[in-house]
Amino acid sequence: MYTKLHSMPDWQELLRGLELSAAPTDADTDAAVLRELSRGRVSFAETDAPAAAGCRVTLRTSSALPKFNREKTVLTVGSGLFSPEIEALLPGMRAGESASAAVKGENVDFTVTRVERRVYPELTDELVRAQNIEGVETLAGYREYMADKLHREYAASVADALIERLAAAADMDTPDERDIRAVTDREYEPLRERFSHGGEDIDKLSEEQWTENFYRPELKAYYESIYPDIAPFMDTKSKADYYEKRRPEAIRTIRECLVLGAALGRGEDPTADRDALKTLRGELISRICKILQGDVTIWQ
């Protein structure tokens, strides 16, 4: 690349300065295993115990507000889908107990008529196999898989914070226009080949033709979820418009590839594009995972 990195902080020192106390615990893993394996299999059973988060309660409500003047309302404690003023009073209440809350300036009287606790299925290897995860057949194996998944997700958030700090603190050239163009070219070329067919070349489309074919800003969020490579086209009106709108992303890619390449020992002239950044970020996440798991050799 024409853009050069001159210096940057030691990434391991920056990592030591990040707050890592939110790393997943055994309790987090157990909760995730229970949540995922019991998804769609949870039932409810009536209980005399007080209501708690996750319990299902039935209320009889009375108020001048029509929404809260009902013989029967069923809700899950802590779901946030009902009145927050009423939901805040439900934990600790038992069937037969009553209370009042002020909602939108009106009084709402309510009685808990029923409390139901969640009943989870027994966690078995059979439930694990129903997940269809390659190489994971047992409950112990699934727990290990989930612990690794949670650690990797957390490591990804730490990596993103670290990359942001590295890029902000690094001493490097302002990204060269030739590099910005090259990064965007590498992103654009597969799209040009994809949409140029039947003898047509999208490079030759007029602004009106480009707009007619691609300008769908209302669909951009949808495409980001299913076709993220195409999504950037959805709010552009020409090739020049596309290149201009991708410019900030290209600059970010150049900066982050430079600092990650240096941090991970990839030499002074790493390739800068979306795939290269994904690979470098993945390696950093793997290293952070090892640190979270107690591999002290990674610091050496």
C-alpha cells in the first residue's frame, strides 16, 4: 500500500488496559445451554410461590383506562410488554394479592389471580442432537461448544474495542487516494461482474438507468441482513455515488488492516480489503479467546 504506518501502541498493553471482567462465566454458559436446548419446549405450571422474572401471571385490572379495565390479562414478568408501572410491582406478589399503580395519570387497581412458573425439560443428549451441530452429540460436548461460542462472542466485542483504540492512537499517513480507490475497486469488481450480464456492463449505465436498477434505500436494511455485499448499492444513484459513499468504509479498512497487520506480525504492507480485514480480525479474536482461557504464552 501507499499508505504507511509509522508507529502504534503495543496491542497487548492496550488489551491489558481494557476491562475484561464481563467475560462469560460458568453460570452464563449454564444459562445459555438451558435457554437454547429448551427453546420451544418450556411449559408453565401453577405455583403458590411469589412471582419472579420469567413467571407468567394472570391479572384482573380495573381503571378508567379501557386497556386496564379487564377481567383477564396474561403477561410474563419482566418481559417489558405491559405497563412498566405495573410490571415493576409484580415480583414478589402471590396469587390473591392486590396493588395499585399510576399509569398515564390514572389509577389502575389490579389483582394477581394466578402465578405460573416455568417448567424446563430435562436436558439430554437427545436434545443436543436435535440442534444438528456437527461434531456435538452429548450434553457435555454442547456445554463446551456453548462456552466457546460465548467466549468468542465476547472476544469479538473486546477485539472491536481494541481495534478502535489502536487505529485512533496509531501514527500513520492519511490514507492515500490510490489505496482508497484500490480497496473500493476490490469490493466493486465482483458486483460489476454479478450485475453485468447479457452483454450489458453496469459501468456504462447512465445515472437514470443506475437509479432505476439499484436505488432502493428502503430495502437497504433488508439487504444488509441477507445480501450484505449488495446492500451498499441500494442507496446509490451511480458508480461515482457508490465510490463516494464507500469512501469512509475504505478509509476505515485501510487503517484497521495496517494496525492489525502490524500487531499480528503480517509485515509492513498488508493487503487492505474486506476479506483481509475479516481474516485479521478473526485471528485477533482467536488470540483474545486464548487469553480469556488463561493461555499466558500468548503474551510472550
